[in-house]
Amino acid sequence: MSSAGSTSGTPTGVTDNYDYVIVGGGLEGLAIAWGLTSRGQKSVLVIERDQLCGGMTGKSSGVVRAHYGTPSVAKMGWKGTQFFHRAKEILGDDCGFRNCGYMVAVGEENVGNLEATIDMQHGLGIDVEYISGDKARELWPGLYVDDFARIAYEPLGGRGDAPMLGMAFSVVARRQGAKIRQGTEVTGFTRESGEDGARVTGVTLADGSTVGAGQVILATGAWASRLGDAVGLDIPVRAQRAQLMLVSPGEALPHVPVLSDLVSLQYLAGEPNGDILCGNSDHEEPHWADPDNYPNRADDDFIEWTIGKLMHRLPDMPDPGLTSTYAGCYDTTPDYNPIMGPSGIDGLFLAVGFSGHGFKIAPAVAEFVADLLLDGESSDPDVPASDFRLSRFAEGDLTRSLHPYIGAGEMR
């Protein structure tokens, strides 16, 4: 097979060589391919063991918002929000985006934290405002708001579709020069010794062949630690099972905003068919899982618990009924923020551990990773590379929300 990328320094026996090999054809890997090719890089290969967006990307709730207590992640969310409003222009595809808005509501104990967080977000230029309970009921008819002490609203927030976004990135990335291989499993890395120790020079595939790379970018989500083990690298990413429910309210839900309910610790969103998507915001006791072998439906106790919270928040649904349930896995780090940057092993770059934030920040991830790979630093001073470095865990310098919500843990 002839080389599709740069051939200088190709290790012996390598079947192909690229400047950048991205392992993982989910949303983040495809976003990075788009980001690199948009900067003029043609020698880019994405390798996916199954099919594009066939893993956890397909389980994403697709929420678009900038509400984070970590300034760098909030800024990335804001960039993502702005991107979705221009997705048709940028990618030629609206990626299923619906500008329904986003609300976050807190109880009395969290008013100060919410106000401090909104002040921070205003400093970043994020379009967010406070609304009254009456306005919240106007936006979502039938919503019980008496236990909400403060409500913030992002008028530009909403919902999108993660597989549609990933596939749109792949289409444009290929048009711009990237290559994609599906049904191809990466089992390890090729390495060469150098003055500064062994460096990663490519990947080994399940059929025994290899692909050379100037840089390997690991974007395998919940599976990240397995390939890290192959080079003795401890990547602190665990698969956290997340359960979701779809409920029919008995009549088609109108156009309503996404609601992050930090009183009941749940999030609710309207589906295109009029159902309600119900997710959990209580991560006090994470359910760790094997991402290749976990129950793909909600547990009975979760269903009962979630129905109770839903009926409290929407007590006037005319004839509610459970439509379906499913589960996915977050690729979770100890501080619930991504790892993006050099691995400490020359030739291996990490883009993993998105902890439930990946969809909304994917456009900003594309920019950030391309900046680090091509320029060595972030182009946005509000998104410093140090926030996402792998070494922060060993250093005990975690990237945390500045004003975490009492009872809600790390805000998603």
C-alpha cells in the first residue's frame, strides 16, 4: 500500500505513515480531524474499531449550554453554543440543532454560588440572564417552580444531535484531506528509542500491521486507559454508567428549554417527538462499568426514583407514560474535566475524559487541540492548556468549579 502521508522516517515494516493518526472515530476524534484539516493539515488518519460515532457518541443527550463553574470549560461551551448557531454555514449541516434555550435552577442554599458563577460567565462574554419563576413557567408550561430560589437562562442554548455532528465533521474533514478507516482496531503502539527515551512512532493494528505517525492522538473515550496501559501510562479515566428515561407526558410537549434542575438533581429536555428526556444530575455514588459490557436499560430503582422527581417537577402532565430507557457511559476523570495535551510520552497526545461535556464543547476541542499540536499553546487565554494537562492529577492540582453547587457535585 502506498503512503498517504509524510514518508520521511517511516519505521521498517510500516504499511502507511501519516503526520497525525487519531485513534477513535467518535465525536471528539472526528472534531479533531476537522480541526487539523481546517488548519491545512492533509496527512491525517482517523482509525475506528467499529463504525463512526458507534460508541458513546450515540448515547449523548445533545445538550448545548455554557453553564459551567470552571471558566475554561464555560468558555468552550460558549464557543460551542455560538458554533451551533452557525453549523449550517460552517459544516453545511445544522447537526439537528434546536435553539430552545437552557435553564438552570437552584434552591436557596445555592443562590450565592449561582450568582458568582453567572458573574464569571458574564466576564467571559456568555449570554446568560436571570428569569423569574413566572417566566420559567411561561417557557415550560406546567413546571413547578416554588422550590426554585434563582433561575438563570441562556437564550442561545438548546439541543443538538451528537452523531449528526460527528458525521458532519467527518464529511468536511475528508473533503479537506483526512482519511478514515472503520472496522480497524488499534491494539498498541510502535515505539523507537531516542536520546530522551522511547517515543511513540505509530500504532499496531489487530491484524498485526502497523501505521506510522508523527503524532498519535488518543481519543478513545471510556476505553482510554486500556491503550494507556499498553505503554505503561496511567490515564485516570473510568467508565461511569449513566441511565436515562424517555417519558411521554400524555400530550405532545411544546417547544421548551432544557432544564438543569439542581434542586431535584435531574435534567429534563424536550425530544423532537414531544417526549421528555430525563437524566440524572446526582453523581454522589457513581456507577462504574465496563464500557463493553453494561446493562443498556435503566434499573428499576432508577426508574422509580426518576419518576418521583419528574412528577414533582411536572405534576400536571395529563397522562404520563414511560416510553423507553437506555444507558451509556461517561469517560470520567477524577475532577470531571477533560485531559487534553501531551501524554508525557513523546509522540502520544491525549484527548480523553470528557466526563459528559464532550458534545457541547466539541467545536472548541477541535480548535484547542489543533492549537496545541500545531502551535504548542492555546490561542485563547480564557482556555489555558494547563487546565487540561494530565499531570494535574499527580500534582493534586485539579481543575474544579470555582463555586461548586452544594449537593450537586461537579456541574455537568
